[in-house]
Amino acid sequence: MRVGVRIARLSTFLFRSPHFPLVSSTSRRLRCNLSPSAASPEECELNEESDKFLRWLRQKAGSEISSVLSLGNSVHGRSLFASKNIKSGECILKVPYIAQITSENISGEIKLLLPRDIENVSRLAVVLLAEKKHGEYSGWATYVNSLPSVDEMHNAIFWSKDELEMVQESSIYQETINLQAHIKKEYSVLGPVLEQFPYVFGDVHLMDFMHAYALVTSRAWDTSKGVSLIPFADFLNHDGTCDAVLLSDVHNEISEVIADRDYAVGEQVMIRYGKFSNATLLLDFGFTLPYNRYDQVQLLLDIPSHDPLYGMKSEILKKHCWPRTTTNADKSNTTGNSFIVKEVKSANGKGKGIPQALRAFARVLSATSVEELQSLVTEATENDGRLARRPLKSNEREIQAHHILCSRLLHMIHGHDVALKELKFVDAFDCNNQQSLRTRMAKDLLNGELRVMKSAYAWLTNYCTSLSVPKEIYTSS
């Protein structure tokens, strides 16, 4: 049985949706400064370390890893290329579990001292710290030495305060702060344990742990052996349009990749980490795409505290199990009800991309009387139990409800527009390569979210217009 599994996006799992599954059917790992397009043979430069790395891994695994892939460098960084012609459906890489790093590599003495509530990601980060301390004496030295340094990683948690402010209009800003706080908390618990074994870990600082933690969250997969780092598979770059993912064959205890198309000799071989937005790619992987079909926006709405019906609306939503966002890292009040909006492909379609729950919430929010709220509750009881999922009987009230969403989106669009104009000013005077790279990432992120918001706003505006025009006139037009 083959299944593709990955570690759930940590920031999403912890801070956005408490119901997000830990295991999913797609794969993920870090690459820095990537593009979705494959490199041409002219762009790649096969690296001599490819044979050395494969020899080491073959010896570690006791079996062939790949006979058709070579490690090299492209304009996108370290990459894997076809050393032979590859046919679609061909298995191009097999890494047995025995050649993967898991938390089981921790010695029993240290494992006993680790707090039980420390997550698996942190446990594997501890393994990486130990192997790094061992240096060339480590049995994993060839792999550990191939991992990117902190300076080579552009995950949002490594951005400076000024750099992070470039994306302050995006939900990734708070997610990054939350993730940084979580990592610090894990480190504060693990630190005293690591200090008891200086000969194993050396002097570990917060940044060392954050680096190891980011390597794990961005590169590891979830297998039957637990959270695993899979050497050589790490070099596969991301193409969000392809269908190839890393699969876990539980029965044979191997991880493998099946080619989703033909590849010519010298062509870069790609894999899809998952259907991730630029926010996810930036937070977890350290890169963005100029155009990302999976971009989305987090829209927050809450009942105004001055609303005369605040208590009744809150109670009704609570009874209908309305989800709420979690508290921020600083334990401040919740920021409201969170909804994920995706790009709406057509302003005249059914509005796919705008959650029905968001429109329902707006209907509850727009109610101005007890009678209106009671009517919504009665309608839900008489139908499928879902609150305010049907259009309001009054077109005027339905329009008012959707104008709430239009107003919120307009505010967000304005914020993104202003932020992008400021980034153009930064670009004009920026000579620092790292800063320039991160500025481009911020632009990709904001532009993608702006595209999504404008598409949703266009649909909502068109929907309101259709309700304001007499039906017979609108139909004939």
C-alpha cells in the first residue's frame, strides 16, 4: 500500500485551525528561492558531489537509491536532474526507512529526560543538533553537511523586524510571530535537558534550535516510523502544477517518487510539495512564486462590541458551533472568526472560493432585530440545521449583509495596495541581495493575496447588483 504523507503545516495546526489534521496526502520540504519552471539542460551544472552523496546513501541503505537522478546546481539552487531519459510512471527514487533520520535516533538516556509534551518536530530537531555536534564523526555527516545554513534560509521566522513589516497586511505576519513564540517555548523546555549533555550537543542557543526546527518542519515527512528526514529526496524542487509527490510504501518500508511525466537527460526533475499558497511557502519553505494558483486570504470578522444584539448573536453562533480563531501568542483576545477566501475564477459564476460560512456569518452580523435572528434560527431548524446558509428573503437585507463583506475586502485591498507601493520605493534604493530577495517574496505574497481579494470583491459586487435589479430585467440582459 502506498500513501503520500507529510507533516501538517505547523503554524496552521497550532494557530489557525485546531481541527487541521496532522497527516495529509501531500508532501513538503524546504527549498530557497525557487521557481515552478524546470531548468533546461543549459541551466544545470551537474555536481561532482552527486556520485559521492549517492555512494554514501547507497551504503547507508544497503540498496540502490536512484539510477536516473543526479545532484547538481541550477539557477534555483541545489537540484536533481535526469541523468537518463525518464518515462512517465517510472519509479525514479527509493529511500528505505533505514536510511532516514527519525526521533528514534535519540539515545535512550536522553529520550528519558525529554518532556512528554515535547512535539515530534522538536525531538527530531534534537537529533539534528546532536549529529551536527558530532561533525565528521557522525554517520550522517554527508547528509547534515548538505543542509542549508541559517543564512541560506528565507523562512519568515528568520526575517528581521523591518523585513517582517513588509507583510504586515497579511495574516502571515501574526502567524510568524506565533510560530517564533512557539519555538521559543519549546527551546525553553528543552534547554535544561540539552545542557546536561554538553558532549552530545555542545552549547546550543535559541537560533541553533530554531535552525534545526525549521529544517525539520520544512523537509520532513510523516512515515510509519514517525517524522522522518529523507536524504536525497530533499533536493527535489517544487512545481505546483505537477502531480508527482513523495509516497510512503508502508509494507516495504520505503519512500519513493513516481515520475508524472517524461524527462529528457539533463532536465530538472520536480515534485509537488502540496497545494500551498505563497503564505505557506514563505512561512514554511522560504520562497514564493510570482503567480501561485493556490493563493488564498485569511479574512477575519467579528461582532462589533457596540452591537446592541452582541449577546444574542454570540449565543446563537455558539449554539451552532461556529469556529473561532485561537488566541495570539501574547494571549491577547481572539481576533475574530476566521475564513479562508480563495480566488473566484468568474464574477458571474457561483462564487466558488468564497466560503458559504462567511456569507452566512455576514447575514447574522447584519441582523438588526431580535425577530430577524429568531427567523434565521427557525429556518435552520426546519432545514438542514445550518445557520443562515440560504439567501435572506429580503433582497435589501441580503445586499446589506454582503456589503459588510465588500467593505471588509475594500479595506484589506487598500492596505495591500499601500504596502505594495511602499515596496516599490524600497526596491528603488535597495542594493542588498538578501533584502532584495525578501522584498520580491513580500511582493509575490501581497500581489497574490490582492488578486484573490479583488476576485472576491468583484463577485460580491456583481451579486449585489443582480439583487438590486428587477429579476425580469436582469435575466433579459
